Amino acid sequence: MFTVEFESEDTIITTLDDTGNHEDVELLIDSEGEVWIRQFDEELNGYDLISMSRNQFLDILAAWNSGEGSYYRQQKRKAV
């Protein structure tokens, strides 16, 4: 299961582990296009946090269905 929330200019996507073996993972996309992934760590009583650019995140999505190798992802131009 996952949820999508819009807060001001930010988007928060949360995925929940149906088995209950893992903590929820949150994907936060801010208005500047920066992407944050975080997951609560009970031992630390805080979040493990990863920050990346939007393009790095899009590379991860493109890699999901790619075979082994090195790739350059073509960026689409924004329509004016």
C-alpha cells in the first residue's frame, strides 16, 4: 500500500510494508525538485535520510527495467 499527499508545494509518497517486517518509507519531493528518502529507525529514534537530485531519482526509476550495463538517460525538454 502507498499514499500520496500534497502539502503546499511539496509531495510526500509513503509506502507501507504489507508484511510488517519493515518501517514505512517516505519519498519527499520539494518545490525545488530535490528528492528525499527517509525511513524511521527505532534504534536511533530518528530517521535515516538520503538526499538526491530529481535527475538521480529518475535514473533510479529508469534503471528498474534496465539490464546490466552503464547508461545515460535522455532528459525530456520541458514544453514552453
